[in-house]
Amino acid sequence: MKNILVIGANGQIGTDLVAALRQKYTPQRVIASDIKEPTRFDAHFKLLDATDKEAVRQILIDFDIDEVYLMAAILSASAEKIPDKAWEINMKVLFNALELSKEGFINKLFWPSSIAVFGPHTPRIDTPQYTVMDPNTVYGISKLAGERWIEYYNNHYDVDVRSVRYPGIISWKTLPGGGTTDYAVEIFHEALQNRHYTSFLAPHTRLPMMYMPDAIEATINIMEADKEKLRIKNSYNIAGISFTPEELATAIQQYLPDFSIDYQPDFRQAIAESWPESINDAYAFKDWHWHHKYDLDAMVRDMLQNLSNKYPKEESLLL
Ligand code: SER
């Protein structure tokens, strides 16, 4: 029986991850932590500033933690507004966890990387695992540096750190915060509430995305994979679905015919244009049998179904 700590448990991915881990393992053995109090009471929650190494160490000791999922980070759009602070936070939380792994307080660590590690000179379509990487956002630079460091720790010290490069993640439980791919979540809330969305990305901006259940499966599967089979010591490419704001709007219109969209691209457009359109995940498929399940239509249907419970009953929702 292992004890698990999720850092950044109130975030978009953390919320779903804690729920999935508690369903899979003993609920009281999955400790949720975040820098902010959760909105709902949780008996197994601890306030934690992950930039404070001694505070992290104390929780690891108090709960006899074996595995850590480090989900705390400043995302791409937010990081551009506070470059030095975002760099400091993103690197500090990672180094604290790497050092505590090296000191023997963590047996297995999950740390997510991102499609943001790629840049304008990366081949944009079917982006390979090994390719040009020239990120030009603070977030991307911190993720690429982090990838190099986890490989270094995996190779030089007796630690076990695992990682995937998340694409944009779409989910209904918790809103994302400060990312370039956030439009793909906001659009659903606006569609159900106001029948209209103004996209901050241009109509034909294609980006790699993934529905949350697939992202959670990838995360838990790589943590459960046989260590010997994991050839990639930095971070695995994982692919889901790729679509544009226009294609997503059309998919939503199938169920909400009176939904409309217009476009007012802002500074996030340049970030999106520096990232891939689609990802090649052959290594993840070979090494730990990764394959996504949700296509665009299945994701849109499930999102609308779940969110329609949150907003007043929609008579024109054709589900
Ligand atoms: N969804 C993230 C962002 O937009 C990418 O990792 O910042």
C-alpha cells in the first residue's frame, strides 16, 4: 500500500487526478495539497507552498509518502506577464522535489512537461520525440530546462522521475488557469451560458489537445509502467486530438445550433503559433502502450453533457 501526495491539487489537472487516484487506491492514502485552500472541504488536504523545501519534506515525513505528483506550475500566458517570478516558481518546485527524491524522501515522482517545450523551428506537424526545441516562452523554457534536469537526475542519482508532455487539456470540473489553450475550455462555458464566444486565438490555429480522462490515464499509466521499459528519461510525447477554434465551434454547433463564435486574437496567438499542430507519440505507444481514446466529437458530447448539469437546463441542447 503506497501513500501518494498531489501538489497543486486544486488546479485543472490536480482536481481530476486526486479524484482518479482516490478511486483507484485507498482514498485516505492520497493527500491533496495546494498553496490555496480548496473550495470544498477535504479531510485529506494540506496547505503547502511547494517552493518551501522544508515544508514539502515535512509533509513527506508526516504522511510517509511514497509517490508525488507535482502539478503546480505557472502556465504559459500567465508566465509571460511575470517572467522572473514564473521561472523562479516553476524551477524551484521542481528542484525541491528532485532534491527530496535524491535524499530518499520520494520513491517515484511525476512531473508534467508540455508541448510548450517546442518552438518556431520545430517541425509543426506530427512533431517527433527528438527534434529541434527552441521554446520562446518563459513557461516553455522552464519546461525544457526541467526536462533536461529530470533526465540528469534519472541518470546520475538513484531516483525515479517520470514525465509526459501534455498538450492542451480540456475538462469540465475545474477551469484551467493562465494557459494558451484555455480557449478550448472557456468556449463550452460561454456556449452554454451565452450562446456566443469570442476566441483569443484565430480561427485556423491548430493545436494538440486532449480530453481529461485521457490525460489522467496517461499520467497514471506512466507511473505504473515497468521502469525498465521506459526508454525516455526526460519526457514522453503524448498525442490526443488536434483541432482549430473554428473546428471546435462547428463541433459544438452540432449540439447547440444557435451557438456563434467570433475572433479577437491577442498576445496568446503568437504563443500558439510557436507550438506544434500535432504530436507523434510512437515512443509512448511502444514503451507503455499509450493511446488516447477520445476523438473531437466524443469529447464535445461529454463536455456538454457534464456542463449542462451546471447551467440551467438547455432545451436546445441536442444530445
Ligand atoms: N495548456 C498549457 C498552456 O497553454 C500548455 O502546457 O500553457
